[in-house]
Amino acid sequence: MAAATTAGREGRRTPVDRILDLGIYVALVVLFIYFATASPYFLTQRNLLNVGAAVAVTGVLAAGMTVALIAGQLDLTVGANVALVSVVVALVVQSAGLATPIGVLAGLAVGAVIGLLNSVLVVRIGINSIIATLAFSIALRGFALILTNGQVKPLTNVALQNFVTDRVIGVPVSVWILVVVYALCWIVMANTRAGWHIYGVGGNASAASRSGIHIRRVYTGVFMVTGILAAIGGVITAGNAGSGGPNYAVGAEFDVLTAVLLGGIGLSGGSGKIQRTLAGVLVIGILNNGLTLLSVNTYYQQLARGGVFVLAVILGAVAERRRAR
């Protein structure tokens, strides 16, 4: 039934729908061409790799947010998760000279626990995901501040820094992590039963339940995914900065939501493609990099980012309205 409904919707797609679908890719190409002609430094290998490294954390977080939104949920703890994980990694590495892999595993475990606690608040207690994760994010940052007394904690071992900033075939490891995350998400969402269940629950939870899908299990899995991917972002952040900080990734949720909404991922759930989110992430990265290369005043850069976010919200609303027809 779901397949037939989807096919019917695809058959009723109008030229406007197709333009909206291609818009993010057109924007990506236009920005790329503009900054390539406006700055002689944009197309250099070093700069393009810098763009990839700069969006690695946002991209990983956006992948998790995409999965959550397709399921009809929202996780606003991702920025605080990044900060707390970076702090945990730094503190564990500092503690009795423990090896870096132990610190990384501890950070990933913290991310998984955060995802599990989010699922308890939303799935078991029944709190709206926006309210639950927003409140929990404040608590997580407070916990990170308590652990560090508000101070940045340096990594006493450079192994993580060397790993994250190292290059494989000339490409930073952080960019490879981004590629692997999106490849895995695409495989799961497009080619596995788990992915179909996520789409089904996000599209119509009641119908999905009647068809035998365990809705609570899907939601729990989704929050675990966002928690673990945010933890990976925290590990990359700690490696790039060489430290853990309670105020890292402040406002990261807005960049993530901008990328996801630009990619056409609806807030109502049940639709969206992970590759479109990646295109949204690259649009943000190229815009930020290009404005910096052109020495645009930081105030105007902030205005541009805000404008892109508003545009993303508008495009998301338009896409939602057309899908509801």
C-alpha cells in the first residue's frame, strides 16, 4: 500500500516539484562557479580540502538529523553532545595517561547514552522531541561546564590530533569519515528494511504500527543514531581543536537544520534523501569559505548565514505544503 501511494505521488509530480528537487544541486553548482571565478584561491586543492574538513562535523551531525526527521523526530542535543563528548575524550585521555582509543570509546559511549536517554524522554515518557531534546541539551552543556569548571581541557596525547588531521590519498581523515557516514546512511535508508521502517513510521505512524512495525523500537534506534553520530562529531572536534570544551559547537543545531532543510528534508517526516542533505552541507561550507576568501565583513557573513537559514525554512515549508496535496 505504501509503495502504491508513493508511486501515485511520484506520478502526480509537477514541474515545480521537480525544480524544488533540483534546486539544491543548482544552488551548489552556481555557488561553486561564482566563487571559482571571484577568487583565484577557491579552486586550489588546499582550499577545497579545507572546505571538506570544515564541514565534516556539521555533515556528520546533519546525517543523523536527516534520519531523525525522516522518522518524524528532531534531536536538538547534537551541539551539546559534541561539546560533552569532546570534554569526556580529553578528560579520559588525561586520566592516568589512558590511551587515546579508550578516550574515543568513552566518548562514543557517552553519545550512545545520550541517544538512549533522548529516546526515554520522547518514547517512554511521551515528551515532544523538540521540547525534550532542547531541555536536555541545556542540561548536557551544564554537565560539561561542571566537569571542566568552564575551562577548555587540552588533550595530553597528540594521537587523536594526528589521526583526525592525517591524510589518506591526500584527503583528511575527517573528510573520509564524512564520506563513510553518508555512504552507510544511504545504504541503510535506501536498501534495508530498517530504512523502510523509518520512512514508514515518519510517513504514517498509525499505519506503520498496523502493518507490524515496532514504532518505539524505530524511534529508539533513530535517537541512538543521532547520539552516536553526534559523538563522532565530538571526537573529530576534539581532534581538530586538540582539546575538549564545554562551549564547543554552540549553535551547531542551526547549521545542521539549515543544511537539512536546504536539502528538502521535511519536518513532518516520511520523506527525504540523505544525498540531498550532503548537498545542503556543501552549500553552507562553500558559502562560508567563499565569503571568507572574498574578505566579506563578518557582520555581513552572519547576515548571509541567517538569510540562508530563512530561505531553507521557506523552501522546507513550500515542499511540505506541496507534498501534503
